[in-house]
Amino acid sequence: MERKKVIRCVVLWVWVLIVFMATGCDRSVHREPKVRLSLAEFLKSKVGAQELTRVVKVSINVRTPADGSLIVAGWEPLHHDGATTEAPPQDYIVSAKQGAGQIVQIIIVTESESGGTGFDYGDAVVNVQPGDNFVEITTTTLAESEPSAEAGVRYLYADGTGPTGPVDMLYQPPNGKPMMVVHELYAVGGWMNLHLFQTTPLQYRLRTTGEMLFGDVNFSHPDFVSSPTMVRMKHPYFYADRYHVGTPYEMFPPGEYFLGFAGPGKTGKVVCYDPDDNVDLPEAWLDSTGVVAFEWSGTSGDTGDLHRVSGGSVDSSGPCLTGTPFVDTLSAQIDYFGSRGGRGLFGFEGGFILHDGTYGPTPAQALYQERLGASQLSWKMLPGVFAGANAVSGVRVFMRYDPSHSDEYRFNDQIMCDQLQSTFGFSQVADLAGSSADSFLVTGLTYATVYDQQVVLCPYDVSGKYLNHVADEAYDIGQGVSSFGSGADGAITISSSLSDPASNTTVLGGKVLMAKRLVSQFSPDGRTISLAGGTLNSPSTEFEVGDEVIWMVIGEDGNNCGSELQAGQYGFNFVSDLDTAGGTLTLRAPLVLNGLAVTTAALTSADVLAGSGFCRIFVQRVPHFESLTLDASAGFRSIDTSAMQMNTSGGGVLAFRVKGALDFKGNNNFALAASGYGFKGGVWSTQATTGYGYLGYQNNYLSPVANAGGGFNLYGGGGGGGIYGSGGNGGSAGGTSAGGQGAPYSATLCGGSCDWNDFLLMGGGGGTGSQFLGDGGWGGGVVAIYAGSITRSSGTGLSIFRSDGLNGMNVSASGEDAGGGGGAGTVLVLTKSLDTFLSLYATGGPGGNATGPGSSRGGGGGGGGLIVGRACGGIGNFGAPDVAGGIPGTGTESPGAPGSSGTSDVNASTSDGFCWE
């Protein structure tokens, strides 16, 4: 039975006073005509209803029949996420034109807890006079609890393009009155989010041209009939922790979703879904306590969970496997469900492709690095948004510092970019024109402030006009290099020694554990890197989209890596795209150093001979284990890195993250080691050579070359420089200790003012002595381990982390001089809690002994390295780290000199900042 409700004129006297104050005492006919309505009686009747109902939309149209002009007003919640309950205003003032026969229409949209949508409609003909016109309208309930659905579509013309511009949602009243504008949305390149009802028809009209994109659209419209081009999904009640604030969790009523292609150009397109049943959804639960997991069901029969009703194609075969995402195919993003309502399922919002963020799907990915005080934001616009009339021309970036996390403005689909500065206190921080403007560097951040920054991305057209409904917030700019990773590589147990993770494919079932490649070229924007060695393994077993990589400047000569880059500098990034045939990786955001974006690098293939003008940068995959068990029950075990090759592949780094526990087991020792995997020791051929270091090497050179030990005929090899520790001089004629000396990088690169997290430089190689056998020892590499906790669940073996320099070569023939020891590298261990003793070593390699008769000289000891240990949860037992310099080699004529000690910095602290790279 139809229910009637009356919108009565309830006018507060304060209104009258405001009108009088605004116009003075002038009550002449020149006052602006206004229509006034009150919803007080309507809202009162709804509150008294048996089923709890909330108003989600009020739309008011005032139309002048004489000239067809239309004034649209109304209300809808600022926060469309449902976390905040907002009541509509009771009273409305709408500007109008003076004249007889003005048609005033109102439609009120309500939602019930059961998920149904209600419509109440009414209209009146008013002779509008100057001043206030109080209107009484009787409304009729057209629908009480009609099922509705959100739809994410790309509308395509026959030529493959899509419309851009404001789109009016229209409703045709049942009594022959004019069609109402109920809501404004935006199409950008054909991408749009629609609302559908089961039976009530709506129209969607492109405002700029008057083209009707969808006429009389509801669940039965031909574009939304289930097919490979359109999938329909549905869920019952569920709860979600939308903002990680804990109970009480937010309740979501039942809902339906359509996802796919529409319009005359949809032929041949495919929408894809995961066919697997019973996949837990990480942000949604069936109950209000967050205990019972909500699940996705790929079948159409499991109605107790989120399920596919019909349509779509399985995403593991056919076009879903070979098609280009967002061009040929759309995919239901099941994992996003619950973290941003149903729209997360679509994989796009406004003009942006959504990415997985800490707090749900986000249009921009962030790469925050606390040690650099910067966060790199990058985003991808949807295909087609830069083409056609009224197309996107660029993106402006707005920011504000909001430590109170106020509720006055939050992400929603009603962002008004032109009000961000004047109303909400934002500042414009960038104006990025063109389709390639897809990233921005936010600088001046700290761990304490990064989560208090709010960033909004506002696309605009060629005239500079904001496409407001295409704007979106880039939430969680603090997402990035969190020390303990995502756990994407699963729970792993290793009980055999691994000698080269750069070639190991057994641990991850076919994927290279720690793939590494030299970088041969950067794109101008610093995001795409070409890898030396050509084609990537296909299907890619080296790098995949989503992988984290560490990049590092191995060395350079003559500032050949560009002004922003120095040897030993490094950073972390993520692979957002790759070309296996072209051998390129596109990173989530441009490389960043010290808050400056790296835009160019003059990479060369020149030899690493000092003075030759070379630049060497490499990237290496960083595994993310959910947990890692290292089992030495059957004997000593170790995981070593791969030898660093400056001219071919890089290396020398053992780096991984463990989201949960790094657990040691067994009565034997288990070592994570980069000893001898750093810079190469000098190799004698026809003359002595220095060791290798970040400035290369030199033939028959007495003085050190950066941190490489000197090598010269008739002298013992100099010890390689460790991190902060100098290598010792090699022995010399007359015992004057004039051999080469390793140089610590801190003095050379930054005047002794470097902090431990500014550089990851490997130990320098020891120099050769004269004659044939006195090769220098290799320097230590880098061990960088980040684990949520480090434990020992059983056994009494030692948990060893080490990066020592290796011994210089001993010689025994007459007149031969021994090699210098290698310098130690870096050991970096970050964890939240530590309940087992760690043995930490970064010692310089001993100089070689020269025991032959005659003029034989010993090698210098390598310099000690750097050890950093942090337990950011305040629980730790690092023990006494060993960073001793290498002992000198003996010689029958003269010995070498010892290497100097390195430095260590280990402590347990409750500073959360230590939990970040």
C-alpha cells in the first residue's frame, strides 16, 4: 500500500532574521527569489518506522517551463564509506527564477539495514515571487526496499574510445512530469561508476553533448545481462575494520556489484574472476567481532559469502591469461573487498587504476623511506583518459598536514578540487602536465609526520578545469619500505646450505630466490631501467610485478653516475611493470636519494680500471618471507650471497625480509654470510695490481685506490679498506711499511660525516704482492636482514651473521711478496624482538705471510667493517660484535701492518623508527 508523507513548511525564525540581516530592512520585490522546503515531518516518519532507515540522497529540481532552465540542489553524505552516519539537513533553501508555473520536484533516496533502497517522490507547481517561497509537497513512496547495485564499467564507442565529461543520472517520475537530475557523476575515457536498481529505470546522459549513454537501465538492461563481458557479484551482511581501529566493526548491508564493459564497442572484451572457492578476504568478516572470516566463492551457489551470481570468465585461461589488463580485460579484485566497499572490486576509481595499500585500494602507490625523509608517490591513469574531447590533460597534487586526522574532509567520490585550498586548507604542491606525469616526490617527512599528510590528486582538462569526480585521495603515503615485508614468498624452511641465491630456484619452486642484474640504462623519468644481459626469463622467473628490489651503486669513476649518485648509495623500490623481451623493469616510483629524484645516470661499459670513467649500478630481488626457519640439525649450514662482479652482474649482497619469525633450529651453527663476496682482491699476472674498490683498480700502483689495497712490485699487498676501518700497509723494502693502504669510505665520500644508513659499501680487496702467487683477499659483502622477530626454537647452535674480509695469499718462494687481506663489509640486522644470542662478525682479512728466503714481505691486514643491530621492540641480545682489523702478514724481510678496527652500533630500542629501513 502506498504511504503518503507531507513535506510541511517548518520555518525557523532565525532564518527570517538572517534574511532580514542580509537584505537590511528592504522588503522590496528586488529580493532574490528562493524556494524553501523542510523535511522535518518526512524524517520524523522515517525514524518511527519499524525498520531502521537512513537518508542517502536528497535531490531537488526547480524547472522553468518557459525556457527549460533547470536549477539542481540537494544533499548527500560527505563520507560515502559508511563509517560516519550523517543526517541530512531538515531545511533547504534553493535559488529560483521568478515567474509562474515553476515546477519543484524532490526525490528522497533511503537505505535500510536489509540493504534495500527506497524512493519517495513528490512535486508541486509554484508561482515564484521575490523573496522566500515556502513550498508544501506531498511525497509518494515509489519503492520501499528495492535491491540495488554498484557498477564499475568502461563504456566504449565502436571505435574503441570512450566519453569524457559530467554525466547526469536521470529519473523519470511516473506521473509524466519532467525527468529529474538526481545525481552527477563523471565519465573519463568511458570509465565510470554507476548505480543500478533491480527494476526502477534510470537514464545516464552525457551533459556536454546530450548523448544518452544508458536509457532505462536497470538489472535487465542488455549491457548488464551477464556474459563474458559483464560479471555480477553479490554478498550478504558482513563486517569490516575499515580504519584499523578495532571493534565495533562497521556493518555492511547486503549488496550487489556489476563489473565489465558496456556500449557498442564492448564486443570481444572480457571481465575476469578468480574461480577458487573459500578464499579468505583479509578485511571482511561475517560477524561483528572480526573472528569469522568472510570468504569469496567463485561459484554461484554459495550465497553465504561473497559470490559470483553469473557472467565473467575464469581468469586463469583464455583471454584473461593473454589479454592486456584494463584494455582487453577487467579483473574483479577480490582481495580488495571490504577495504573500500564494493568499489575496490572494480580495480579502478575515477581516472586511476587502484593499487593495494595498507589501508585498502589506493590510486597512488607510496614508497616511503624514513632514512631519506621522502615518500615517492606514483600512479597510473586508466587507458584512454588522455584521448578524445574534454580529455584529461594533467594532474595537480594538493597536500595538507592534518595531525588530528579530522573528519571534516576524507576520501569520497565528491571531491571538489577548487575548494581544497579555500575551504579545507590544502596547498597545491605540484602541477604535472601530460600523460607521462605520473609521480611526485614528497620531501621533508619524518616517521612521526608521514601518516599525518593528506594528499589529493586532481586531474584537469585542457582548459584547466578540474574533473572533480575523477579526483581521488592518495591514502597512506607512509606505505613503502617497512622493514619486515609482506610475506609474499610464504613460509619457508631451509635445511641445506645455499651457495648462490642469485641462481637458486629450488627454495621458491622455480623462481630465482635473489635474482640480480646490472643496470645498463635509465629512462629519463628515472622509473624504467634496462638490465644488462638482455631478455628476462619468460615466463619471468627472475623478477615479477610486485617484487621488491634493492638497487646499489657499486662504484663509479669521475662522477660518471651523475651528480646525484655516489658509490655505495642504495635504495629499495618495487617492480610495477616489466618487459621480459626487452629486459626492462619499471619501478613503482623514480629512484630517490637524499630527497632528490635521480633522473639520469651515465652508465657505461668501460672497464673498472681507475680513471676509465665507469659507472656500475645493479638491482637485486629482495625476498619477502612470511616466516623463515633455518635448520642446522644435520650439520653446519650457511646461506652465502653471490660474488660481486663489477663488470657483469653485480652481487655481493644477501638481503631479505621476514614478516614473522626468523627461527634457528639445531645443535649446529647456521651462518648468513657475505664473507669474501665484496670487492675482488688483486690478481697477479705480469705485474702487481691493487685490489678492486669503488673507484676500480690500478696496475702496479703503490697507493690505495679508494678502499682497495695497494699493489706494487717489490711490496707486500696493502690490506683492503673495511667500512670505517683502514687496511694495513703491506711490507716494503727496508721494513719501512710503504705498501698500499685501504681507505675507509667515510673519509673519501662524505668527509667522515656519514651515518650508517647512508651507504652500503662492500669491503675493498687486498692488493697483490710482487711475483706470481701473492693475490689479495676479497673484501666482505653486505648482509642486510630484516625480520619481525629472531628466535631459536630448538638446539644450541650459533646464529651467525658475518661479512669478513678474506686472507691475503701466502707465498713461500724466494723474493715473493704476500697479498693483502680483504676489508670487511657490512652486517645490518633489524628486528622487533630478539630472544636468541646473535654472533656478529665483520673482521678484516689477515695479511698473507711471506715465508720464503730473501727479500720477502708480508701483506697488510684488511680493515674492520660495520655492524648495525636494532631491536625496535626493545627486546634484544646482540652480544659483542667483532669488527677487528686483520692481523698483518709476516715476512722474512718485513711484515705488513695490521688493519684498523671497524665500528659497531647495536642496541635494543623502543623507537618505532628503527622498524623502518
